[in-house]
Amino acid sequence: MKMTGAQIICESLMRESVDVVFGDIGAMNGPLHNTIRQYPQIRYVTVNHGQDAAHAADGYARATGKVGICLATSGIEATNLVTGIASAFLDSSPVVAITSQVATSLLGRDAFQEVDITGVTMPITKHNYLVMEVKSLATVIKEAFYLSRTGRPGPVLVDVPRDVLIGEAKFSYPDKVDLPSYKPTLRGHPTQISKAAKLINEAHRPVVIAGQGVNISGACHELKKLAETGQIPVVTTLLGIGSFPETHALSFGMLGMHGMACANMAVDAADLILAIGMRFDDRATGNVSLFAPNARIIHVDVDPAEISKIIPVDVPIVGDVKQVLSALNKLITASPHNDWLEQIHTWHEEHPLSVAKGAGEGLPQYVIRQLYELTGGEATIVTGVGQHQMWAAQYYLYDKPRNLITSGGLGSMGYSLPAAIGAKIGDPDRIVWSVDGDGGFQMTMRELSTVARENLDLKIALFNNSCLGMVRQLQEFYCDKRYIATPLSGPDFMKIAEAYGIPSLRVEHKAEVAPAIQKAMEHQGPFLIEFIINPGENVYPMVLSGMSLSQFLEGPKKEPVAP
């Protein structure tokens, strides 16, 4: 049976079990929108900007583990997708973006709203396509989903000219994909796994660094088994949070620039690092030349390009994290490491976060801890980028995978609200809190209209310090307190919420925090709480530029801790 290109796309999405897409409408993709409305099985969520469509698809993918879909018309909205695609690319999030293009007869002529979006996105997609014939569409969609979700996941873009959307061809969806040049290595090499097991069993001060790859591969159970068998302390990257239960006795939190002091000190003193599904980002390592100076390093990753890219490793293992850990667990012997664990616990007691010190902790830290207490640790926290992101990583304890959703690699401000929309729509039974700062929120607060229109039971915690807090903090330390372009003049956020029909509260004191959160959670529907934060509040600990992980500031007016 013959179908139009738009029908072929919709039928292909059905074959891939797609239940929701995020996007906008324009002249070039009008035929696709007209067609997708005829498929009630696919929920179409209209957003106000292409960046938000990509972030929503990304949030959906991270919350569900499925491929997120975003649509955009040609030209401006295709280019608006770029930030969201780049964020998904750096964080290995499976997203398929379908853009519309001017007719094939106009390509290369600078037609109205023509942009070479495949050329623009080539560095930030796993692969992309310009589909020149209707008969190729079904195969391309099949390949796009396969590439996006397999190996190291990532975004794939499919650009479809208008005449291909309205042209006709016989529809036949492939049963499988045949890509001879793309064969991800999933099983780690047995010899390398044996070498790794030997080093782990012989180590006296081992540390596991768990990254996003553990969450992506669904290897949390295998990681827990390895840590408990070998009695190995576990720290995580920002995106690895949730891969190991943070209330577990072997969990020592996040490492890095604003990581837990005990996590950083453990990595610095380790004699063995088992890096799993992480890429040694500079925010995690501190000064690369000073990273884990006494440690042998084992690196497990499905992407061979990440092995020894930044940190030279002793035992590289290319493979899917779940499969590699399953094989490794068969070779790990029980090792007590009592003295080593006692040492890390001592560091934890000597260098606690401020909330653990009782009175005197700041309001934003207190808010996050109250969110944890009042949600029982069951909420999905979706953050923007900045100080609030670090507080959310530090003070909420994540015991489950996919319960912290954030833009790590790109650090995309404005990520929180659209990504939270995607997460909530992807899993409507979840408790979802969008945690954002006033700077990032103003970049995408237009999506309050989507929240209201879809009547999402989404809660928003807005930290308002009237400045770009993280950049202001860096200016305090590195620019002699020259606060250029960081002070913000924002609107009355409660009136903004009211304009969209969303109830809100403003909180300035700790006594108001718990009642406000309770009221928001009891309300059936969206709710915004604006927390007024001291502009001078900083995130601690803080590893200063050029320093090792063991050299950090614990708080204001304190000297750096010496290794």
C-alpha cells in the first residue's frame, strides 16, 4: 500500500512504540503535523521553542530509558534544536530529531528558511540523514532508532524535505538493521576482565567511580554486587548519581569540583580506580596531572574513543557495562578493606556538608534536604545548571537510577523546565520536581504554558538569588569580586505563574519551607515555589582551578585543605 512520506514517518514511529513526540509546527513540516494528528496513539505535545522540544525529548528519554522524539520545521526551529541536541549528545541520551526541509529542488539555493541542518549538527549527533527519496524513509527511521539506542546512546537527526513528506511510496518497515560499519562491542575481552579482577582482588585502597554508563546500561544491580562482594567504596560522577544507592554504607557521594570531600580524598589516596561508564570529565578529575597519583586505573566503557582519551589507563575494557560487570563479578573475591573504609568514614566525619553541621546551614541546602525528607527520596529531581544543580546533587539522596536528570556535559541553562515536562509526561506516576535558578528559569519559563495546557502535576522549586549564582561565585574567587553581567533583574515570578493559571508561594525563611513543599505536593496540578536566596551564598566544597581533588575549600573564610 502506498503512503505519503508523512504517513510513513508516523507508521514507523508506531512500529518503534513511540507514544509521545514534542515539537512545533511550521510551513515545511505542516504535512507531518496534519498527519500525526490522525494517530491518536501518539501524543503530540506542542512546545514554544525548538530548544525546549529537544530538552523535553531528552528528559523523556532519561526518565524512561526509551528514545525521545522531537520535531521541528526547517530553518529557525531546526537550528533552535541545536542546544538540546548537543546536550543529549554529550550526556549520551537517546533522542531522534525529525526536521523538515525545503523541497529537494530548492536545496543549495538559499531558499526561504533553508539551513543545512545535517551539516550544522554533524559534530553533535551520533549520525544524521538527509532523506532525498520517499522510498528511503522507513529504512532511515529504523536505522535512526537503532543507532540512537544501541552502543553508546545519542541523538540522531533525520532531515526530510517537504516534497518527500508529501510524496508517495510503498510502505514496508524493515525487520532488522544491516549496518556493516556499525558493530558496537558489548562483551568485554575475557583477558582484560581477568586482568582487572586480579588488580581489584589485590588492591588495598580501591575506589569505584560510577558514571552515566551504569545508569544507561541498567547495571545498578551488578555494580552493587561488585561493591558489596569486594567491600569497595563507591563514588559517582554528577550523571552517575543514582547508579549506586546513596544511603548505602559503601556510598560516599559525588566526586569533583563540588563533590563530597571524602569522595575526593578517597580518589586521591586510592591505589586502584575502577572507572565504570564515565569519561573523566574535567569537572570530575580536577587537575588531570594530579588525578589519583598512586592508583592503577581500570576503565570500562562501551565507547572505545573514551578509553585513555584524558587519563591513561592500565586496563582498558571496551564493552557494555552490564555485561562487563556480570563477567567481572564471577572473578571478584570477598575483601574486607576495613582500615580503608574506616579512613574514608573518618574523612566524611571530619569534612561534612553544612547541613550535617546542624544550625547555620543556608536556605538552599535546607530546601533540598527538606525536599528529600518530604518526598521520602522518591521524587525525580530535574535541575537546570548552576548552584542549585550542585545543591540538588549534594543534599538529595538518590537511591534509584534516573532520579536525577540534569545537563552535565553541556551545562545547558534553561534545561530544567522542558526536561521536567518530558520526564513527567514519560512517567506520569512519578513525583517530579523541577529545580531551577532564576537565571536559567527565565530562559525557558515560556514552557509554563505547556505545563498549564497539559495540566501536568509538576512541581517547581525556583531558587531566586537575583544573579547568575555560579558565575558570580567564580567571579568572587577568580575576578576579585568584579561582578560583571551576573546581577539579574527578574520579574515577579508569582505574577508570571498566576498569568498561566499556576498557583505559587514565595518563601524567605526556613520555617516556611516544609509547609510550602507540603502544600505544593497536596495540590493536584502544577505548583511553583519561589525561594528567596542570599546572593552571596556559595557552593562548597570547591576544588579551585589547577588544584588536585584533595585540595578544596570547605567554606567561606577557610584555607584550602592540604593533601
